[in-house]
Amino acid sequence: MMKLRKSVLIFVVMALAVMTTLSFAQTTKLKRIGLYTFCTIKGQEPTPATMKGLFDAHAAEIKAGFDLAGNPELYEPFMEQMKTAEWVDTTMPVGEVLPWMLFKSHNQVKVARNVEWAGKAPAPVFIVPVTKDWKRYEFVIPKGCGNIALSNKVTDLIQPAVCSLSVTPARVNANDPITVDMSGSQNAKSMIVEVSDAQGNRLATQELTPQSPKWQTKFDKPGEYTFKGSAVGLDGKASACAAAVKTAVNFPPICKLWTSCMPCEDYVGRPITFDASGSSDPDGQIVKVVFELLDSNGNVIDTCVTTRKPWTWEKVFTKAGTYTINTTVFDNDGAQSPASDPCRLTFEVTQKKLFWSVGAGLGLFAGGKFEDGQTVTGTTQALYGFLRAGLFAWLTPDKWSFTLTGGGSMPFKGDPWKFAFTGDALINGHFQSFFLGTGVGVSSATQAKDDNHKFGLDIPIQAGFKVFDNWKNFGQLFFEFRLPIGRSFDHNWKSGVGFRFLF
């Protein structure tokens, strides 16, 4: 029983579907106009003006009719455009079929589909064009009845070009690439972009196509640049983009460099300050400074990168020579200052060559042996303490030097030993911390009653080590031996150890 009911239900549904299809496919032959009128026109010749007024008064019924016809989307365009559209006064030929027609029966809005005009002569009608979604529809209004019918004549319209312009990035540095993109333009056969500077001078014009909608350019001068675009449609009409697009080319920062010495005499071992705090950026701020130090051969020997104010670098030079400092400043957009003269300075750093010296130490000096005031064979020695002062001069820094010193020596024994004087003029060779020197010197007698003790020349020999050195002053520990010239060696040799401070 259930299966029978189900089969009957399916049959009924299918029958209704077939009947509906046949009803839609069936053609209604219309031989007379005026039997079932939508809007009655009484006592006057139908004109577009009268028809527009009637349609405006029956807007609700017209909307219901468009809904029944299955074209509700055409209702608003029809009601809006029929007031301003050109109503064409013409005739509809015999045999023309209309997809649907609105009419009224028993005061109810109804739709007749596939309406064929089967009269004996062409019917007088108004043709009203209506545009929707770039399609042109034609509505047929038979004169005298006010019915509304849709024609089969639907025309595709040429859509106007829609211009789209994109320029990226909005801010660049000089000579950085800028991309112009018009790929978002629609219905265009070509696109044109024009570029002008801040003064309005046109700099370039570029034509693009939908197949090649992008263009890349660059500017070597800072400032603001304006891009204007337009799209040419398939109808040959140009459509401008909604707004111009601006791109700013960043002004590079301006570098200024100052040094704490120029020239830098006697600056080996002393700090030299390189100062870029006077640098500036016209349209931003300084965010980084790079200092590069080059030797006389152009080799980079040291670098300093600072990201904090006051944009300075303090450098201690341990070697004399000619150097060049290169300074580059960067702004917040990544632009850098050009390598120009204000930020490239060449300077000479010299080492201090002349020093005063003071020294002291202990010496062992030779002398004679006495009995009852008479000199006897044999020698003896006495311990002395000495104090000296003088000058030190570099002949070749860190390699050869000259020293000139002199001072007195005081014996720790009494008579016959007496106060003595020594003086030296030495040439010294330096081997890193070790040095060795010799030259000529003088010394006085250490005893007055012995003819073997006389004032005379010596050959002093010194050797020692550098204890400390900060280039402005240094200290030396030295050992010396003095060979007498033209006098008794046994009675006049001298030796000693001491420390001297040079400043």
C-alpha cells in the first residue's frame, strides 16, 4: 500500500512538472490589443508623458508583475530610466514573439509568456530602452493598453574603462626602484601614467597595456613626485583614475665631521676624537654613523659603528703615520650620506720625540788603597748613589734614540772618597722593550790624593728594559759600565744600575 502511494505521488509531481514546462513553452498568439489592459488610457492619445504618469501611479502593481515574470532585478532600472529614456514611437511586426507581457484580468496582475503578435498588421508600440549590468533591454509598450512586455532584443554594452593606479613604495631613497601597477584597471585596452615633479613639470609619460600593466622607474633627485593615471576603454574613451598618487624620494642625510686635532702632533698614545654630531637630515633623523679608519695605503685598519648620540668615536693611535677617516651617516629611511669631502679627512699623527728625563740609582766605582797617606799597589771600590737629569730624543721612533744626561754621585764611604760627576751622550738601539746604547761620556775623579784618579773621557755602555710606556711618558730600568779612556782602568772604571723616568 505504501509503495502504491509513493508511486502515485511521484507520478503527480512529474505530471505537474511537464504541464508547467509545456505552459512556459506554449506560445500565446495575440491578435487584438486592448482586451486585457494594464493601465487604461481614456479620452486621449497615448504619449510617453501620459504613460510615464500612469506607470508611476501603478508602481506597486508593476513591481508585482516583474516578480511574477521572474525578472525582479529589472523593476528598479525600468522605473528609474523610463522617466528619462527616449521612448521610440514605432510598430511591432507581425510574428514577433515577446518573452512575457504584463496585463490585468479581473483587476489582478498577470503574466502571459511567449506572446506572439498575430494581428493582421504591425502593432503601434513604444520601445523603451533600459540598461542593467551593461546590458541593454528593450521594453515594448503597446499603445492604448499600457501593457508592459519584455523584448527578446538584449544588447551587450561596452563597459567604460575603470582606472586603477598603484605606486609602491610610497617613500624611497634616491635611485631605488619604484613600481607603477595598473593591473587593477578594468575594461581597458590601454593605460597611461604621467609623472610630474613637485613644481608640476611633467617628467615622463608611459603607456601600459592589460598584458603588460606594470612599469618600474626611479629618481636620482630627492623630492615629491606625482603619478596620474588614465585608462582608455574599448570605446576609445579615456577614464581618469580617481586620485593621483604621490611618492616621496628621501633626502639623504648631510654629514659633517670634526676632529679634536688637526694636525695631530705628538698624539701617538693620546686619544683623538672624531665627531659627527653636526650631521643632519632634512626630512628625518640620523640613526647610525659609521667611522672607517684607513692607513696611508688606503687599507681599512679599524671601524666604529655607533647608533647612539652624540655620534663620536675616540681612538688612541699607537703608531705614528698618515691616516684617513671616512664617515658615513644614515637616516631613518636607510639613506646614507655621499662620500664627500666634509666627511673624509686625511691627517698626520706624530709621536712625541723629545722628553725630559730624571734618574737615580746605585753605582760601584773603582779607586786606590791608601796607607799613611801614601798610595800603594792595589785597588778598592766604593758604593755610590747617583742622581741624573737630561734629555731623550727619538731619532727614529721606537728604533733609535739619543740621550744626553749628567748628574752627581755621592759615596757612601768617607775620606778619601769624594763627590763625583758623570755625563753621557749616547746613541741607543731599541728592540721592542730592550735597548742597548753607547757613546761618549765624562767623569771626575773619585779620590783627590791619587794621581791615577783624574777627570777624563769614558766610553759608557748602557743596556736596559722599558718598564712602562704610555707614549706621553715612560720608564726605563738600565745597567751601565763605564770604560775610562787614557786613564788607569783599575782605578777609574764605574758600573751602576738605575731607573729613569722620561716625560
